[in-house]
Amino acid sequence: PDEKDTHEDPNDEQDPNAEPDSNKEELYAVDPDEKDTHDDPDEEEGLNEEEPGEEEPNEKVSNDEAQDVKDPNEDKEEDLNEYVDDDEKLDKNEDNAHPHMGAKDAQGKLGYVHDPTALKRDPPDFDTSNLTILCKPGGAKGLGDADWKMLSKKVEVDFAGHKMAEDLVEHGSPRVKIFCVVYTIEESHGRVPAILETWGQKCDGFMVASTKTVPELQTVEIPHEGDEAYQNIWQKVRSIWSYVYDNYYNDFDFFHIGGDDLYVIVENLRLYLESDEILKLAGGDTYPKPVFLGRRFQEQGKPSLMFNSGGSGYTLNKASLKALVVDQMPKDGICGPNLRTFAEDVMVARCFRHMGLVPYDTRDDTEAERYMPFTPGAHYTYRPPKDISMNSDWYPVYTPHKLKTGLAHCAQHSVAFHYVKGDLMRRIHAILYGLCKE
């Protein structure tokens, strides 16, 4: 809810060559222990910075309980218009070309198939010329701002686990192959280079679904039903998933999608997907059972309307991708094939719910989250209000369990963060991968 429109402010990135401005602190989130002398950088996400309260223990839902679903039709009275902008429906496409129309090349000709391995084969270098600014710890006393503290004191890349898994490849244990998809528009292509320089190149397959094909940026024009607008993202995502299924289904094991302000720690995601927990959930080595992984939210606080937040992205395996595209999305009255709405994450969950698949509890064994809907610093500083309601703060209402706060919120081996772009993305990457020296 209330996420920023990726179609707006395409040029709001900080100039990497600009001198640091004492009145401008985009890179440095505020530590709650320090006096805030400027606007809250996370105010737009609806977060507050109240002092932390005493945390109560919370029981994590078991694997079996997390997968249990009541009658898949129990929500059949659910009104699809609830997700439609101004109750608007698109006119049904007469030639039924969407959502499987395909993609256009740089000249606008249909039939284009993107090479998903191009970025991995020829990745751009990470620009280290700006490290002095990127690696400044921040904070009023130079002891570290909120992003710095979350990433230096808690969240890390599991390098040891990654190396062990890579070594086992030589002994016949292949790694799972991950296809990563980012969606954007041509006006926001300025956000793409930071993704290509950092986490995008770590995916086995990568593509940016956009409104203009630019091979050097890995962007692909994928037409969809209706207009190109934030309020019509559901149709955009329907066509993206259809294109991915039509062209890449057989080549990858898992598929992760999110917007252009997403940061993924790919090593941690891959290790999580290879874990015994996910192997058991998906039915064994070939992952035959559909899985739906991400940050669980309950719409309006209703447990029966659980969905995975689109902010940090969500992850499907081959079985769930096929079920979504082939079996569920065409169903009128259930998956809204002609709806015009921004709530693509809610709609995907609704499609899955009616086949008995619900979002899985992806928290780790300390009940810390793996998929994050905000930045590292935002989660470090966030404290829920004393009176929790939709009027005071939607975030704890949408969370289906008691929120952990501060360092306890994010898993040590977190998978993804949201509202990350430009130099903040480069900064997070530099901290996580040891480019910022002590």
C-alpha cells in the first residue's frame, strides 16, 4: 500500500559526481539514538521513529501450518473491484494477443527474445571512484547511520555458505538457477545502471521489463493490455510473467520479480532456495510442488487475504510460474484478466489462493525477516505506534505476526530490500561486499 510510483521522478537519483552537501543526507539514514536535524528520509514510506518498546516473544508458524489453507473458495465473495482504480475495467482484447504478445526489439518489431545470460557473461564494473562518499559511515558523530549499522552489525552476505556450495559443484551438486526480473519504464532507465553494476549480474538470468528495448541496459519492451500507468501495473506484470514463461521456463529453477528500486542479495537468496527447508516445501530435488516466497502481508489485517509484498519482490519456482500463467491468470472472476489496478502483488496472491497456494512464512529460525519492504536503515529505526490501527500505521496491521524491531527485524542472511536506488544501492553493495575498509 502507498508505495511510490516507479513511473514518477525518473531523475531523482543523486549525482555520483556531486560533492557531499551538508544539507542533503539521502545516503545516510538516521540512527534513532541521534538527534535528527533534517527531514526523515523514510517519511514517505509511512515509518516513524518512536522509541523502542519492550519486545514480546513470538511463535513462528510451522512449515505445515504455513502451507495449510482453508477451502480455496472461502473468499469467493471477495470483490475484485476492491483492487481496481475507480472500479475501472479494461475493454477485453478482441484478438486475445495479450498477455502472450511477446516483446519488441529496439526498432519496435515484435518477435524479440532477450538473451538472459548477457549481463552475467559481460557484467559492467562497479565504479569505485565514489567510494569516499559511499563508504562514509554517516551519523552525527561519524559512528554510523542507520543503514550502516544494520549492514555492519547484522545483515551480511553468507560468503562461507556460498563458497561451500560452489565447491560442491565440482562434486556433482549443481546450484539452482535464478532468473531475476525488474520492471520499469523508459523514463526511469537512469535507475538501471546501478542494478547492473551491483546485484543484477549475480543472477543466472536477468531482464528489465520496460517500455523500450535497449540491449546494453538489458531492457525489453513487453507490450501489455491497457495504458502504461502505475494504476495498470497488474496488466504489465501479467505480460511479463507470460513472456518469462514462454521463453525461459525450461532454463531456470526459480524466478524473482520486483521494481527498479529493489536490491537483492543473490548469494543469500540462492542458499535459501537450496536449503533443506525449501527443498522439503517444494517436494524434493526437482522442486515439483509450487512455492510462493516473499514478505507476507495480510490485507487490511485479514489473515484470509494474505499476499507477498511486491516491494522486496517475490520468488516463484517453475511449478508456481506455470500454475500462475497457464492455469490461473486466464480465469475471469478470479484472477481479473481485464482488471486495471496497481495491486499486482495482491492479484498474484489471489490467483494462487484459489488453487490452494498461500504465501510461505520466510522468516529465519530467529523469527527475523528475509524479504524487506523498506531500506536497511528504515527497518533499523522503525518503531510501531502504541495504538496500532490503520489510522495510525498500516505496517503492523498488515504484518501477520508481532513485529521485531531494530537489529532483530532483519535476518542475518536477508534476501532483499526495497526503496533502494542510485547511490544508496551502490552504497549498500559496497558495505556488504567489503569495499568499504575499516
